[in-house]
Amino acid sequence: MLLLPTISTFFIALSGTLVAIGWVLIVKGHRRRHRQVMLTAAISALLFFIIYLTRTILVGNTSFGGPEDVEIYYTIYMIFHIILATTGAIFGIVTLRLALKRKITKHRKIGPVTSVIWFFSAVTGVIVYFLLYIIYEPGETTNVFRAIFGF
């Protein structure tokens, strides 16, 4: 089923795009617009995560369906993406929390780092989508219950 991965990838791509726009806005001094765009980016990332998690639990994850000699590179890339995405999520929550609590000095210090991690996490996520569903035929899909309990 390609619909859910496509929708979730749309939201993470939108989130990354909005982060880039938010960065430009704050550099130009547009604080109010920056806040609006970054909150929208966070909502978009949250929608991605909700769809991804729901799909992972109910439908499953799709394994790499490309050639065996490429699979090791895909696996290394996925490890990098997972570390980046996890780090980006943690930094994102902390950075948003600092902004919402008006701890702007700390927010300004961590915000640029968070934005770069968040942006590249989104980019690498879109590339994962292309590797799994566009460039190569999708591999098998197994949900959590089937993988763990056999049903």
C-alpha cells in the first residue's frame, strides 16, 4: 500500500521545507512569521510521525527490495537516517519548548543546530521513500504483531 508512505513522506518533506523557510524568516527578522512557520513545521512533522507509527504498527514496515549488492549501503544509510531523525526529534522538542517558554537566549543557541538536523532528517527521509518505493520495487511488508507474535 503506497498511499500511507506517500502521505507521511509528503508531511516530512513539507516539514523540512518549512524549517528552511523559518530559518530565512528569522534571519530577516520576521519573528512572528518565523514562529508561525516553525509551529506549522512541527505540526507537519508530528503528522508524519503519527502516520508513520500507525502504519508501522498496523500495516508494517517495508523492507528494501533492491539488489542484494546495494542492500548493505541502504542499511548503513538507514542507520544514519534513524540516528539523525531521532536526534532531530529530540532537539526539535527541546527547541520548540524553549521557544514556547520564551527562553529565547537558549532557543537561539540550539535553534540553528536543530534546524540543520531537522532539515537533513527530512531530506534523508524523502530519499528513503524513493529507495523503497520509486527507484526499486518494494520488499516485503510485515507489521509489528506478525513480526513479534507470528500473526
